[in-house]
Amino acid sequence: MEKVIVKVHGEQTGADGETNAIEVVAEGRHYYKNGMHYVLYDDHMADEAISTILKIEPDRVRLTRSGAVTQEQDFMNGMESTSEYRTPLGSLKLSVRTKNMEIAYGTVSGEIHVDYAMAINGMWQSDNTLSIEISPDASEIGRLN
């Protein structure tokens, strides 16, 4: 497994036209198995770590989160996926419809850009963009080149 830096930028625009953004930068780990890239990192929400796994295929990304929040979501051009978003306060039915997705991935590093619409319990909530950049940790660069 190689050490990587994961940079996530997400934007969500709701019916009121307001856009909210999130930024996450985390240390993670990367490995390649059976033609797929796996990136593992912890996201922090209200002082609780949420383990996140990205399973990256040439035309699909699966996001799996566990901890204070549990979720599994698939992104693939033109596809809608539905999952249960579980929190300590209860669960919601979360659906995403991927409008456009671009994946550019090399040996250890790459970028993913996703435009998608999100619905909660069957009701449209927002249009979203998600950009993820994965790069080798500085301690790995000499070893990987």
C-alpha cells in the first residue's frame, strides 16, 4: 500500500440557489487489485472519524463510508443509484443520478470529477459536484519514481 494525500472538494446547490462547499484534505492509503484502484482515508465529521473507501474502476466509482455515518454510493455516467444513509439520528433513502463523470487515474494518483443530482426519500434536494484528487504522499515520491 502506498501513502497518498486525498483532496476532496464538493459543492451542493439547492432549490434556493445557494451553494455550499466542503473541503477535505486527508492522508490515506492506495492499493491496486483486480484492475481496480482502492483509496482508503478517514473523513472527520463533528470530531468523529468516518472511514471512507473509494473503489475506482475505469468508468465507475463506489464510495463506501462507515462510522458515525454509514453509506454506500455508486457513480457511473447516466446511472442512478439508491442507498440508505444511516446516522445516529436515523436513516434516509439517498439517490444520486450521475450526469457526468470523468476519471483520470494513473498508477497511484489521479482525479475524479462528478456532476450529479441528489434526492432524499424520493424528493430532489440538490445538484452537486464532487472533485477528488489523489496524489502520492511526499514520503512515497522517491520510492514510486
